[in-house]
Amino acid sequence: MRVQTPEPPAPTVPVAPATPTSADVARLAGVSRATVSYVLNNSRAVRISEPTRRRVHEAAEELGYVPHAAARSLRVGHSRMVLMPAPSVPAGPLYSQFLNDLQWALGRLDYTVVQYGGMGLRGDQAARAWAELRPVAVVVPSGGLGPQGVHVLKRSGARAVVVMGPERIEGAHTLLLDHREVGRSAGAHLVAAGRRRIGVVIPREAGHEVFSVPRLEGVRRAVEGTGATVTELPLGYREEAAARLAGRWRSLRLDAVFTYNDEYAQLLLRALQDERVGVPDETALVGADDLLLGRLLRPRLSTVRIELPSGRELAELVDRAVRDPACVPQVHSTLAARVVPRESG
Amino acid sequence: MRVQTPEPPAPTVPVAPATPTSADVARLAGVSRATVSYVLNNSRAVRISEPTRRRVHEAAEELGYVPHAAARSLRVGHSRMVLMPAPSVPAGPLYSQFLNDLQWALGRLDYTVVQYGGMGLRGDQAARAWAELRPVAVVVPSGGLGPQGVHVLKRSGARAVVVMGPERIEGAHTLLLDHREVGRSAGAHLVAAGRRRIGVVIPREAGHEVFSVPRLEGVRRAVEGTGATVTELPLGYREEAAARLAGRWRSLRLDAVFTYNDEYAQLLLRALQDERVGVPDETALVGADDLLLGRLLRPRLSTVRIELPSGRELAELVDRAVRDPACVPQVHSTLAARVVPRESG
DNA sequence: TTGAAAGCGATACCAG
DNA sequence: CTGGTATCGCTTTCAA
């Protein structure tokens, strides 16, 4: 045990003014660190006299004191940080909006939302990196995390791990977002409209497989047993690529195409029109996501409208899971998709 | 001083298996916590025998040990966290790409990039919240942070604060992104093409003022002294709003319009065409951002191409600023913009 | 009403 | 080569 060491003769103006701690505030206010903590946290358990409160607040203000989040959460044994991986591929407006809602809603519930740049670490590597931050909850699109990773996170104190994706993951809450449903709607719509040879655009750009694969799979399901065929059409998001595809369009003998989303639809539509392929007469065209841009095309684009669960809902799910540790991880919602028929198919 | 309390008779299977600490690893490996730390950090300062290393690694593996980032950074006195506010309005592809590059580049330099959901706190409030996390650096679009905020962050240990925006901020490094330049290019181009009455679309949606105000200002500068006039055209990103604007188009007597960006250009173009306003004959149309979608329109959209500095450059700036604390905060780069003339104006 | 002190988990100094 | 141990900033019991 050792006496509080009095500071060594300090330079009157320290070169790098150290960041003030609660001890500095205490010293300046002439109280103990405990009192500082009570005052600044409005601790209900302890009554502090008004004059003391004022002195503490003034001292904190004067020093520009900012509490040290890491130290706090180290002491109390948990944080209120909700971690999400930062999307590694530019997120569309739909998903961006969803994320914003989620952040806002979690903020209202007094969580701190943090998007972590996983930087290409994958699987357990990523889970490890996230676990180091000891988040109270993790929300993650499926694909990046296996049951392994979920286990790591839970063991390191995460009270809730929510996976958004097409399939259940052992140990995690699942927000069921099955994009096969998107493809299924589109496929069913086209078949019902009498189309027989359906092309499906698959983006060449990396990072889209998460959606494109299930959407393709959905189309396959929809045409099953109808005698219609499905043709994969890999397509890069570039004008020349679209032109090439359109150039061999007639040889493909397709009478319909589902374009993954509205942006690829726009790309392909222009190329088809440049080749004088009639849309929708010769080829029906259906996009997805129901972006405004689709309504601006000529012909107006038929599309699949996707209803994501609201950010608020997900936030409440997270909150419930955090507060009730015994709560059994479970599937919680589902993605709804329906075709909005317009002029292109 | 108190003897290490032997655990109270522990249940054989703890209900909530506490997250393992380095002490647990030490215990299992039969070594001290110090040794564990040395081994797991590959400490060069100390030689540890190979058998010991193995035992430690095995113990860590078996327990699923994950180090506690907060505890570490508390001890060492700093983190390698670079903090950025999460964009509160869906970021366009241009900015998204920039952010991704930046994240990747910072990751390569061994920083941990974290996007923090500021949740509508503004100014010093936000700076305070960020400072609590004790990031080693902060990268922030201007507008959210004054000299005050910069000071708070620096005082709480941030070695670098980089502001991206049109103006210098006291105490911060500035990545000069002056969007007036975007408007200036567009304006100059239109004036040079003989246009006299120039409309400028201002998005009604909140969160775009950061760009729309300087872009408008830039157009104003460009026409100054040319006799041409500038008319503000507030426009919501909705079809009906565009239709209304187009409906009164001829009464506005404009012969050119700069639409803030390519998406608003597409919106307005369709509405103008529905009103049989000739583009570019009657009205020239210039967008911004040079998105692919502009090239897909008929007529192909003239636009302002923006050259953001690369994420790698900014990452290096951050790194330099972090490593050299004495480095004087300074303006560091600038936004380049040039018109890509196509068919619409 | 206030203060002393234990301790969260990890690191690094200094003895052995 | 390895093990005590003080320490980072903060919260919280327990005593005064």
C-alpha cells in the first residue's frame, strides 16, 4: 500500500496538456472522485448537496472533462454498444434507409450503434475482431458469420446476436430475409403473363451474390413444373457489357428477363432499346427494389417491391433479446415481396 | 491488501459461463498473466520458451479467449480507432466508394475504422460523444464540428482531426472539398454555351444542404458579371413534385438548369419531356456526379464529374498526422470538378 | 453527505 | 526466462 504520490514538480505549462480525468475534476472541485462520479451520473442512490453539485459541474466544465467510455464499461462490466459490420459494397437506398432507421431507433433506446469496418476479415476472424469490442449486441447480414462466430460473440458477452438473412443460424436470432421470395414473385408474375423463356441477370460485381443467388433460386422455384426455362445472364454494371448482352439478345430467344434490381434494369433496358428489342412486346422486363428511377423510364418499369421490416421493429427485437438473456434465439420476421406491374412487363 | 480469494464452491456447470480473461488462460496454462500477455502479443522484448508458448496458445484456444480491447487501450493509453460519423443521409455511390477505399486503406495501416451513429446530436454534443471513445483520429464531413468540437476531441487524446469540407476549421486538418467548384464548372459551361437564364435545382430533402448550398453559390459565382441570372428551384425527389415544376416551366423562361446531381436530373428530365420541353434545345440540362445512369438517358446527360481525392491519400494523411503530433494542422487537398458534355446541354 | 479503497482486464516494469 | 505487481480511469460498496 502506498500513499498517493504528490506530483513531481510540474512544469507550469505542460507541453501536451494531458486529458483530464475525474480525479482532476475532483481535485479542482475539492471533493473525492466518488463524489464526482455520483454527481456526473446523477446517481439516484446518493444525495449530494446542491453547492457540491455545482462545484463539480463547474470544475468539469472548466477542465473540459469528458468521461472515458472504455474505463467505464470496463468497470461496470458491459457496454451499450451495438455493433454492425459496415457494408463492404455500397448499399442501395433501400438498405441504407433501413440502417438509418435502425440506428435511430436503437439510439432512442439508448444504445450506441457502431459500424465496424471488418476489412475483409471473414468468418471467425471477423467474429473475433468484433468480440474484442465486447458489444452488448451484434447485428449482421448473414454470410459473414457461422455458428462458430456466434458462439465466440456470445461467450465474449454479447447478449444478442441477430443475423439478417435467408437461413437460421444456430444460437443466433434470425431476421428472416429470404430474397428467394423476390425472385419467386418476379418469376410467378412472368409465367402468369405467359412468358416461357426467362433470363435472370446476375451482377458480375462482387458482393451482390448474397442477394443475386437467392433471387435466382427464387425464379427457378417459381417456374418449376411450368415448362418455362431460366437462363442466367451474368452482367457487369457497365454500358459496354450491357451492349454486348443486348447484341446477342435475339440469339438467346428470351421473352422475359428479371434484372436483379432496378438499376440493372435501366442499364439493360437502354441497351435493348438501342438494339430495337421491343419491351415489353418482344421481351418483358422486371426489376426489383421499386426505386423511383424505375418509374422514370420509358416504358415505366415493372418491379418487385420489397417490404423490409422496419428499423424500429428490429431495434425492439434487439432490445428484448438484450434484456431477456433467457429469451430463446428464434426466427422473428420475414421479407415480403410483391410485383408492382407497370409498363415494361 | 487481501489474499486472492479462492473461488466460492463453484457449480460444476456455471449457468452463464463468464467470458474468459487472460487470468483464466494463465491458470489453465499454469503460468502467470504476464507470460500470457507476452506470448499472445509476440512481445519481442522478452524471450519465452517454445513449450510455454505452446501451452499458452493451447489454453487460449481451448477457452476461446478473446482479448478485451477496452482494457488494453485503457492500459496502454491509446487506441488505434479512427472514428467517422455514419452518414445520416443515404450516401451516393461516389461517397460510399470513397468511404470504402478509406476504410480499406486505413485497415492496411492497421487502424480500426468505426462509424459512429451520432443520432442527431450536433456540434459540441456530438464531439463530446465521440471523445468518450478516445479515438486516435476523427474524420468528419464539415458542418458537424466547430473549432470548439475540435478542441474537445484533441484534448481527449485525438491525435488527428480531419475535416472534409469547404472551409478551414481552426485546429483541424482540412481536406478541402469545396463543392462551389462543382456549381462553378456547371455555371461556366452553361454561360459559355450562351445560356442566359439558369435554374438551379435545390433538393427539398434534408441533409443535402451541405452540398446544394455551395453548389448553388458556385453557379452564382460563375455567372457573376455575365448578365446571366440564377433562379433557385426547390424540388422534392418525387414524381409529382417534378411534374409540378415542369408544368410551370415555360413561365419560368429558363434556358438552362443545373440539377444538383444526376438523379435529380433524371427526375426533372422525364417531367420536362412529358411537358414537351425540348432538351437541350429549349432548356439545357446539366447534372453532377457522373453516375452511369446519366449515360443511359436520352438525351445522354451532360454532367459534372467530381474527382474526390482517393481514400488511400486521405488514409496516409491521417496516418502522418497521427504519427507526427507536432505536424501543423493544414489544408491538404482539393476537389476537382469538370464538365463532361454529352447530349443534354 | 462525503471519502477511502477495491477491482474491472490487460500491460510492462523490475526482481528473481 | 518467468512471476509479482502497479497502473490505466472509472464505479460502487462500506465506513466515517
